[in-house]
Amino acid sequence: MPNASDSAARAWLSHRTVLAIALPVILSNVSTPLIGVVDTAVVGRLPDPAYIGAVAIGSLIFTFVFWAFGFLRMGTTGLTAQALGASDHDEVVSSLGRALLIAGAVGAVLIALQWPIREIAFALLQGTPGVESLARSYFDIRIWAAPATLANYALLGWFIGLGRTDIGLVLQLVLNVTNMALDVLFVLGFGWDVRGVAFGTVIAEVLAAAIGIAIAIRHARAMHGHWRRASLLQPERLKRTIAVNRDIMIRSLALIFVFVWFVAQGARQGDVTLAANAVLMQFISVSAYFLDGLAFAAESLVGRAVGAANRAGLVAAARITTVWAVGLAALAASIIAIFGPALIDLLTIDEATRAAARVYLPWVAAAPLLGVWAFQLDGIFIGATRTVDMRNAMLLSLAIFLAGWWLLTPFANHGLWAALHVHYLARIGTLAYFFPRLIRSLSRA
């Protein structure tokens, strides 16, 4: 016989609920890689290939800088979902307010520190003089979008926490479509070269943030939540927000290090291996975009369950989102395995790179089948705001990855790909170790 907790969990959780959250995320993620494609296509029409290199290097810098502050998305989702589960509408609104305050402050600091950030970044990347000069122009313009970019992270996290990923989809489409349209206008229409790409990004980020804040204000009023200074700056709440975001930031930096290390070690094996790995990492990235939809659903639904102290709801949310995620991972793995060779040929015309990429394709086809468990556990722990466990698990996983890489070094690039899979296994194992403690932390069954 089902108990009362199971019935309560089913009252707000169903396959339809999961898909209503996940599908908009998946659809919005489809548009994200298109920005890079359009950027490349637009500047690729200019006579010097240095323009493509400049945009690639400039975008890479901001990818890593902003990725470090991804806590504004993840932390806001967990805190918002928990406040919603507890029916604390003032705290739901305050969660966004605090995130926006942090986004504004961090964005201002990034602008103020743009000179050392720029010099360190270009010292590490060491592009040719022509590429670096253009990339510096791109950097000097795009850095001014930092507050808006980080505000968009916070807004997306808030709407995911509310389970309104449909609004997140709208905002992402506004951002991405505006960005692509302005790239074409500024570069091909006005002749602004890489500066046009940077200006397009700045305007798109600001527009999306303005629209997002306007929609958030309407939602806050509809739920009768209030923006009170005392609530926003309540010491205990503010301390918790900072602690959650700090732990996620450390965790994100550890994850960034893994991928930077992967790229660096591939580069040491020669240009062909580096190029093959770069092509194959596109498959990893795109499959992760799709699987994120279910991980985000887990964040929202687990957060609601934790806020309501509903242990049965947490377990049900983890189970139902993971069932869908594993099915999607199997589909992604099958597509990569079957169509991978043809997709490799679309991404590169160099025969040596094509041949090398095919050799390592099985590692990539297997990645979604392992990665999905790591992504889902991340979503569960983010929703529960068990960020200390996430931080410790990722730091331990990083150590295991480096040990695995060292042991597998004799196997060259196969060893490098195997080490990446060791990292997936380490993330799964460490978070699974902490999972029973998460379940026990809820006071009601």
C-alpha cells in the first residue's frame, strides 16, 4: 500500500512535470552552439583568417572567466526551489535579489580588473601578433557585458528554481537570436570586424537581462513576494548564499582544470591529436547540453522536496528524472556511435584529423552513458544545496583524475580519454558516497 508521503510526492511530481521543465532547457541549449557557428561564419567572410582566431581566443577567455561564476545559476536554482517548496515567497524573491546583487558586484570587479585579467589571459594563450591585437579589441568591448552576463546566470537559475524553464527558454532565445542578428548587422553591414561581434554580444546580454528582470518583477508581484532590504541582507541568509556560491565556485574551478589539463595534454601529443580531440569534444559538449535538461529538472524538483522536508519526494524526483536522463543518454550514445564518422567528416576536411578522430570515437560514444550519472547527481546535490559535499567530491575526483592520467600516460591519447572516463567514475562514486547522508538529512519521510 502506498504511504502518505508517496501520495504527496505524486501530487506534484509526474513524467509531465519533468518534461515540462526539461524540454525548454533542451530546446534553449540547441541555440547556444549556434552562436559560435554564426560568429565563425560571419568573421569567416572577412579576408584575413586572423579574425576567426581572434574571436575564438576572445570567446575562450570569457568562457572560462564566466564559467567560474556559474554558481550564480546553480546556487540560485537550489535556494529558490527550496524556498518555493517551503512556501516562503519572500525568500523566493530575496534569493533572486541576493544573486543579482552578487552579479552586479562581481561584474563591476571584473570590469575594474580588466587589465590584469586581459594581460594574464593573453600571456597564457600566446597567439600570433595579428590575432592577439584583434582579440584584445574584442576583449576590451565584451568585458563591459560582465554584469549583464552574470545577471542572466542568476535570472536563469531563478526561473529554473521556480520550474519555469519556459521563461528561461524565451530569455535564451532573445539572447542568442539577438546576438546572431547583431553579429551579421555589425560585421557584414557596418564593417566593424571583431568589434561588431563583441558589441553584438554586449547589447544582447543587456537586453536579455533587462527583459528577464522585468519578467521577474511581475512574477514577484504575482506571488506576493516582497523586496525588503532587511530580508535581502539578513545575515544568516546572506551567509548561506555566500557559502553555497563559494563552494560551487571551487567545484567549478576544479572541473575547469580537468578540461584545461585534457586539452593541454592532447596538445603535447601533436597537432593532429589536438585537432582530433577538439572535434570529438564537440560531441561531448553537445550531448551534455541535452542531458543538462534532465539535470536541471532534478535541481528544481529536488529543491522543492528539500524545502518541504519531503524525503519521499526527493527520492521520487531523483528516480524519475534519472530514468529520462538515462534514456536520453542511450540515444545520444547511439547517435554518436552510428553517425559519428559522418559528423567528423562534416567538422573537418583534414584526412589525418578525420582518421585520428575515428580511432578515439568509441571513447566519446561511451561518455554519455557514464556522464549522465555524474550530471544527475550534480543536479540532485545542487537542488539540495549540499555544496560542501559537491566541492569535496569534485576536489577528490580531480585528484583521482590526475592519478589516473599519470598511470595511463603510457597509452598516449587512449590513456588521456580513459583518464577522462576515470574522472566521470570518480564523480559518480564520490557523490554516491554522500547521497545516503543527503537522504538522512531530511526530517520527514
